[in-house]
Amino acid sequence: MGILFILLWITCGFIAAGIASGRNHNAGVWFVIGALFGVFGLIGAFLLPDKSKSAEKSATAPNTSDIENQTRTCPFCAEEIKAKAVVCRFCGKDVPPVETPKQEAPITLKESELSKLKSEVGEDAVQLSSKDAQAWHCVCGSTNSLEIKNCGECKRNRDFVLANYKLRSL
């Protein structure tokens, strides 16, 4: 009877791991949770959100609050101040402005180059790919964060697009 309970707990661990893995969570952790807590671990695994869906939502919706909430250290008093601040709120001294990196403008194409790009890439191509300090620009015209591996609009792979569809490739 004791062996039957042990097998039941291990089975719950495998099922919880399979569910968690399908929802892009750590299968090893959920195996342990399922094996230790049995049916309760299974219920917890069923209640897990799908990480890939939440990642797609955050990739497509630009978050302007990140830009507003960035901070830096005051060079005079070493207190944290907003990145856009020109006067420190703690010591009152003028702080030098933060240089924002220039974004690379999309390269405009001639009609012949654009038609060649569309024949190679697809009809949705509108520009050559490019990359700057904060984002990469897909051939479909979409701007994506550097952490995003696939374009939010057309789902093209970042590394492939940047390697194959720059100005030198035409």
C-alpha cells in the first residue's frame, strides 16, 4: 500500500511537470512540487498562466513607463535621481543631461531595390533591417526591443533578419 502511494505522488510529479512545461514554466521545479504535494501540485500546475502568451503581449505593447521610471546617480551627492533630471532634488546642483543614443533611421529604398527585397523577403517588406542601442527594426517596418527574438508583427527571427537583409545584402 505504501508503494502505491509513492507511485501516485511520483505520477502527480510527472503530470505537473508536463503541464508546466507545456505552459513554458520550469518542468523540474513543478515535478518536485507535484511529487511533494500530489493532487495539490497538479491543481497548482493547472492554474499556471501560459508564459508565451504574456511575453507576446508585453512584446507588442510598448511600455512608456519604463522610460519615465529610469534613474541615475547624481554625480555630486550620489543619490538616485530621475534620468531626465537636470537639477538634483537632493543637493540642488545642475547635473549634466543624459545623452540619449541616436536611433538609426530606416534606410529608404529605390523602387527597384524595394521590389527585389519584396521578392526575397515577402510582400510585407518595406525597409531594410537595422539595429540601434535600444531596438531592432524588422523588414516589415516593426520596431522591436532587443530582447525580443522574433518580430511582433511578422514573427521573423531577429538574428536572421539582421544578418541577411541589411544594405550590404542587396
